[in-house]
Amino acid sequence: MPSVHFEHVSKRFGATTVVEDFNLDVAEGELLVLVGGSGSGKTTILRMLAGLEEVTEGTIRIDERDVTALAPRDRDVAMVFQDYGLYPHMTVRENLSLGLRLRKVARTEIERRVKWAADMLRLEPLLDRKPKQLSGGQQQRVAMGRAMVREPLVFLFDEPLSNLDAGLRAQMRIEIGGLQRRLKTTTVYVTHDQVEAMTLGDRIVVLADGRIQQVGKPIELYRAPVNRFVAGFVGTPPMNFVDGLLASENGGVQFNADGVNFEMLSSRMPAAMPAGPVTLGIRPEDMEVDVLDSGSAASASGGVAGRVVLVERLGGTSHIHFDAGQTRMLASVTNERLPGVGDAINVRLNSERAHLFVDDRRVSSAS
Amino acid sequence: MKTLRRIGLYAALTIAALTFIYPFLWMASATFKPLAEVGTLALFPTHATLDNYRTMWARAPFGRALINSLIVASTITIAVLVFGSITAYAMARLRFRGRPALNAATMGVLLVPGQLTLIPLYTLIVQLGWIDTYAALIVPYLFNATAILMMRQFFLQIPQSLIDSARMDGMGEMRILFTIFWPLSKPVLSIVAIFTFMGSWNEVLWPLLVVREQHLMTLPQLLTVFSLGGGAGSIGVSLASAMVLVVPVVIAYAFLQRNFIESMAGSGVKG
């Protein structure tokens, strides 16, 4: 299986720059996920790799071969589209085999591959139906089958699950992951859904405004986001951010903000203490909530006094939205005993997992 | 009460339908009536005869005119579909410099009435030496702005992912147009085909200008020359020649009517 290389790739539409100096190496057999919000350039990058969009500057290589100027059909890549892109007037069998017939693959070989893909994706009984007669999940599998029978060098997925309902999405996510591991085909997968990215990707590339924010294994992005964007993008519910100032107190470093006073773990502080405003980042699951009996005050150390504004019970976990001073925060807890709206709570932040950002870049060391 | 209303409704609709159908049926039956009977309103001739057709056929080369009309109308229809869809595809789905200008120009052509271009076009044909040729009848009609815009509008609705898939599958643009877009665009292609064919089939003025040789005349042209020139002699013969003109269009309509009605009802393609 080949590797894919982007070298200083840029894409401009007129005066608008969509992708800026994009550099990335996708390893052989890897499943790499490009994730970002709308307008982040992720789909454009995928379409440039597919050959559906021209590259303004830079080079794209598949292994050693420069494919930058090649037509889609000459790149030996296959793509699964968000709305599947199945030909509505052709049967499933014709949809699967068309690409091979156009490449003049021998008939027996076409039959073998169609059967192989149909077996693997449980499409056998659907081969003579038209796409309109299939459910969303089935259409999705046909689209994957069409990519598989081509036996391409690289698979490209463009938000393949976003048209499916939640249950089916989870199921297809598992199927795609399993399939990719079995076939070991180098894969680039685009999504805006960070859960999809975290569960599927060997590595994840987080994009914003056409630039790479961070590349890493899912857990690296979660544990050690390089900047505030990545910290806020990866993880659900998203990380809490509190703007404040640092102060040295009794040999330790104290973070102070309206309603949030918190002692930073010295081992995780940067070598030189940043001056000026900083942002504290803490994930909802890195907080513990104590419900206070009426009248008692918030405890002293590592504690944040809050007032509950909303409690969402999800079953196993619950989301507690609370105000600490002027700051609205969210804690994700598994408590049996939950506070009610308006109750006073004491929130303990896990200092091992707290992040510190200066000018949106993380300065605290990784946990 | 309900049944009564229904009966009333059907009666009204039947009368309305008859007002459309009766004149046509009367014409059809009149062509089989002898001269003495033509004046009556009856739908069935008491002494049916083919004399009107025989006379018509004997007096002017209607067979040849029928073939001429078929050649001209079919060539124009095919050309409008092929060239028009190629243009429409480019206008709807390809990015190139000058596309907005091309759209505007095509739209602009619609605003120019045919009568205005008639004389310049005629002069052009004369200078090209195309008077009394098929080229004079066919070439000016090979492209049609209305058809292009109708197809463009339809093509805009076809999902981009189909084009992308086809490109990934290895198709070129022409192949995408004819193997993906055409099958999905049957409604609009049918309506363009019918309108173009009928328009060309019924055209009288232009052939009268550029064709004088009887053996090159189209059917409506010959019919006009024949009837107005007094060649028919009787109303029965005139009507018989009109029948020859109408029948092919009715047949074409019968074949394409399902798609025709579909596209008139404004259906689109769903990806």
C-alpha cells in the first residue's frame, strides 16, 4: 500500500485562500482523518487529492509519483461521497462494475470483484435493485463497494456518514473502521464530527481556516491539544475555558478569575511564568461536583463555588451547567446524587488535567 | 347528490373535450368524403372514398415533401438535442472564463424576435449560395437558445457528486453527459424534442423564402403553395393534404407524451 504526501499545497478561489501551505504525510495503510468545521478546507484538500479540484500551488504525491496534474481517473484513488453519488438509473451491480468496465477489466475479473465486495458488504440480495429502492445505509454500503471493487491505491471518504441517522451512523462507523483494517488500504477520511474522528482515525489532522492546527493520535489531541481551537474542538462536551491571571502565592502558582480561584500544579507549569492574561482550560469530565447542603460555604482548596443553572441527565453521566462568577461552565459527572437548578455546588478541578493557554497557545505541559 | 354532481362534472368535461376534438375528427372524416358530402357536419362519411388523397398525391409531390420534412425536422431535432445539451452541460457544470457572458448572451438571444433576423439571415444564405439546398433549411436551426436554457436549468439540479463519481470512475465530460445526464434528463429532452420537432415541422415562412424548387419543398410549404395556388381544387383535397401534415406530429406526441406531461408538470431528478 502506498503513502500520500502533500507538499506546500495551497488552494485559492479567486482572491479567497481556502487552503494555505498544507504539508502532510499519510503513512502506508493508515486511516487518517481530516477534521474541522465548515470552511476549514478539509473537503477541498480531499478533492485536490482526488483530482476533482485543481491545486493552485504545491505538489501532491502518491508514493513517489507526482499526481498533482493528473486527471482523477489516472490517480488510482476511489472516493465515497457524502450523498453517495450513485447513478440513479443503474442497478447496484452496474454501479459497482461501471468503473471497472470503463477501465476495460476482464469480465470474469469484474464478476469476481463485484461478488467479493457484495459478500463483504452484504449486498448480494440487492444487486439488481436501483439505488432509489435502497435504504440510506444500504446506499452507503453500495458507495463503499464501488470504491472497493476498484482496488485503488487510496480510499477517500468525504463525510460519508452525515446523511445517516444517529444509530446507523454509529454502526456504519464501526463497519468502515473494520473494513479499512481488513483491507489495509491507505485512507483519508474527512468529517466535521469529532466523535467520528476520534473513534476511526489512526491519526487526526485538525484544520481551521485552511491551516493545520495539530496532527496526532486521537488521545494526543485529547490530552495535549496545542492550542485553544483544538482543545475546544476535540472532546464532547467541549472543554471549559476561563480567562484570568496568574499570581505567585506561597511558592505555588494561583490562577485567579472572577469566581474561579485555582492552584496550578507546579510540575505542569511552563518554565517561565507567563505574564498578563491567561486562559485556564478544563474538560467537563475532569471536574468533580459536591452538592452543598444549604448554608455551608464552598470549601477552600482547589474548589470553585458555583450555582447550578441546568442539569441534563443522560443516564450514566449527567451534565451540570453552572455559573462560577461570570463564567458559565459545564461538568460531566457520574454522581448518584445530583444538585437541582439553583443549588450551590462546590466543584473540584483535577489539577493534573488542567491546561493553561496564552494567546490561544497551550503553555502548560502535557499530563 | 354526489352522483348527480359527478355526472354534471363529467358532462361539462366531455363537452369541453368535444370542442377540441370534434373539429379534428371532422377534418379527418371529411378527407374521406366525396365532394357533395364535405359540407355536412356528420362525423361518418356515407360514401367513404380515398379520392381526395389520390387527387392530392397526383397533383403535387407530397411524398417527396413528406420525406423532405422528415429529413429537415429530424436533423434539426437531433442537432438541437446533441449540440444544445453539450452547451447546456458546459454552461451548467463546467467552470471556465466567460461563462457568465455566455449565459447572458444566450438569454439575450431570446429577446431578439425571429422576424428581426429573417432578412439578414436570408441575405447570408444567398451569399453562401445555399438557396435551394437542405443546408438553408437546416443550418440556421441547429442551435436553439430556449432549448439550451431549458436543459441548463435541468442540468443544474443534478447532484455534483454524480459528476465527481463519474470522473473518478474514469469518464470524460462527453461520456458523463451522454451516459449519466441524458438518461436522467429524459423529461427535459423529450419536451425539447417535441417542441423542436413541431416547430420545425410546421415552419412555413422560412422554407418559402429559401426554397423554390418543388422537389426540395417541405410539407407545410408545399401545402401552402398547393392550397393557396389553387392546386387543390376542392376543400376535400386541401383537408387531405392537411391530414398528411398533422399525422406524423400526432404519432410523435403519442410516443413521447408520458415524458412530455411529466416535464410539463415540472418534475425533477432526485439523486
